Amino acid sequence: MPDRPRLFSAMIAFAYVTAMWRREDWTGALALLVPLAVPLGMIWYAGSLSRLKFTGWAGKRFDRPMPPAAIRVLGWVLLLIPAAVMLALRLRIL
């Protein structure tokens, strides 16, 4: 059984896809799956992502692990930004 953060993030992603399905039909819902994969991957696999080593811009090597909690928090921020914008538009804040 998945842990609570995984289950909760999957429920939020499902709500996004369902809302897009109702608004744009299946093409919009399928187009939303790719952008949702990034924050879900950051939330679900933060431990594995923190151990990756790669070469960044201009050949600089990144080989120190990033804390999994930081990756997970960034994933949550990316996942919840659309909900925050929709809420702000509904409340006419933006």
C-alpha cells in the first residue's frame, strides 16, 4: 500500500486530469499527464533522485546529494501551484 504523500499526490493529479477531461476532452487530459509526471516523480522518488550525479551547464559536475526532503517539497510546490492559481482566480485575488 502506498504511503500517504504518494496517495494524496496521486489524488490531486487525478483531480487535475479529471477536471481537464471535463473541460477539454481526452486530448487535454492526455496532454496534462506529461507535466504532472515531473512533480509526481519528485514526490514519489525523492530518495532516488537525490543520489543522481550529472553534468550541468558549462560542464560543471554536480555530485553532492541533495536532501530528499528538499526534492519532495519542490515537487509539492510544483503540484500545488495550479490549484493555488485556480483558487486565487475563483476568489478574484489575481
